[in-house]
Amino acid sequence: MSFFDDLSARIDDADSVVSVGLDADPDRIPEFLDDHDLPRWAFNRRIIDATHEHAACYKPNAAFYEDADGWRALRETVAYAHGKGVPVLLDAKRGDIGNTARQYAQVLDEVDAITVNPYMGGDSLQPFLAEADAGVFVLCRTSNPGGADLQDLELDSGEPLYERVAALADTWNEHGNVGLVVGATAPEELEEIRETVPDIPFLVPGVGAQGGDAEAAVEHGLAAREGASVDVGLVNSSRGIIFAGEEVGRNTVSGASGGRAPDEDAYFAAAGDAAARLKKRLNQYR
Ligand SMILES: O=c1ccn([C@@H]2O[C@H](COP(=O)(O)O)[C@@H](O)[C@H]2O)c(=O)[nH]1
């Protein structure tokens, strides 16, 4: 089954387009997990337990796992998410010459989808695009403030560069496995890009901690796909969900030793609540 078929089934089952970003920042993993062999994995397991019923997808960002323990933590996390029936999109923003890209693309044996950077052109993305069952999300108009520096540049044709990327992505979509990354912090661009590519699902980051426009994310981020009972696309929040427990974690309970220990259950329940709230908010616009 293709990634977008799986994703549409998952969106239908969970009644959710929420992508839960697993950006397991070692500096923010709660201290009560310090003794664990792999604290990032222990953290993700509890986050997945708390959020999976609201998750259309999990999106670990590779940046938080690029060390020996990190790769182990990521592998366990991916297997656990799959065990809960939730697809995994690795946010790795890959893109390199073909020989190197072929190596990078092997990660698609383990995860269901990936983000890629189109700056090096179509040939750099071919090894990913050739994996017909995997989702390949091409960076188009990113959510960061500097996203405009290059992506908004006007070409001789008068179109901005992000529009050219969207049009090219359409031509790269031979297997129907291409998505676009368009930030919720750029609602006008979201609308414009949706007009250019009516059928391509978007991954829309930038709601939550970056303060993007949730309504525009849903209105323009989702695409109707042939044979799918729901419109398909993903709206991601990472820190706003997985670290929601930092607030309640500040309210501590007495530990057995007489010291003060965080209420672990409340910490992770807060992540579940944050995912449920985002799902409900996004569903208002679906
Ligand atoms: O344009 C982009 C592309 C990717 N991201 C990634 O999404 C998450 C957002 O995290 P929040 O905590 O919800 O802000 C993170 O992994 C980014 O690297 C993005 O934000 N914008």
C-alpha cells in the first residue's frame, strides 16, 4: 500500500490530521528519565502512549537523533509507532548528488515518508521519488522567518521560486507519492501554492510554538485524492505537544525519598491533552 493510501486510512481512523513532531531534545527530556538506557526512546514511548489515538502520523526530526544512542532511540520509536498503527515521516530534509542520495534513500526501508530539499534539483531527489510506496515531502515554502530569503525570489517568469518548486514537484509526482512542505506561518503562500497544485497533500509545520495559522493550514493543506474517503494532508506540532507537560511538571508531588519528584503521569497526560486539543481545533476547519 502507498504512503498516501495508508495515511488517508489513518486520518479516517483517528479522525485527525495531526502530525505529532517527535523532536526529542535531550536538553528538555524530563530528569525523571535520566536513568534510562535511552532517555529519548523512553520519552518517545510515553509520548506515543499518550498521543497515538490523536496522531495521523509521527514526525521525528532527524536532527534530534544523529548520534549513536539517537539512532537506536529512533529505531525503537519507529517500531513502537508502527505497533500502534501510526505511520512515521522522518523530517530529514535530504538532498544530495545521486550517488549519495541513493544511500540516504535507504532509510525509506524503515520509515514511511521523508522530507527532502529540492535545492540540488530533480536528480538529487530521484532515489526517494523512485520508492513508489514512500511519501516524499519536498520543501516548498518553509515556516521560518528566513524562508522568504530565497524561496520568495521572483524568477524571470515573474513567479516566485516556491511556485516553481511546486510546479516541478507536480512533474516529479509520477508515482503519486509527492507531498509539499508549506509553513502555516505563510498563509497567503499556502493558498497560492494550493491553486498551483490542487492534488498534492501538504505537510504544514508551524502551528503551535511558531504561532502559524491553523485554519489556513487545514483549508489549504489538505487535498482530495482519488479513492480516499477523506482529504489528505498533515498539520504538525512538535514542541507544543511533546513538551506540554513542562507546565504541569512544575507542579510536583512528594517523592518516596521525601524529596520532590515530578508527577510523571501528569507530565505525559498533558501531551495527550495538547494533541487532543489540536485535533479538535483542526477538525473545526475540515
Ligand atoms: O518549514 C518547516 C519545515 C520543517 N519544520 C520542522 O517542523 C517542526 C516544527 O516544530 P515546532 O516545535 O512545532 O515548531 C520542527 O521539527 C521543524 O524542524 C518547520 O518547523 N518548518
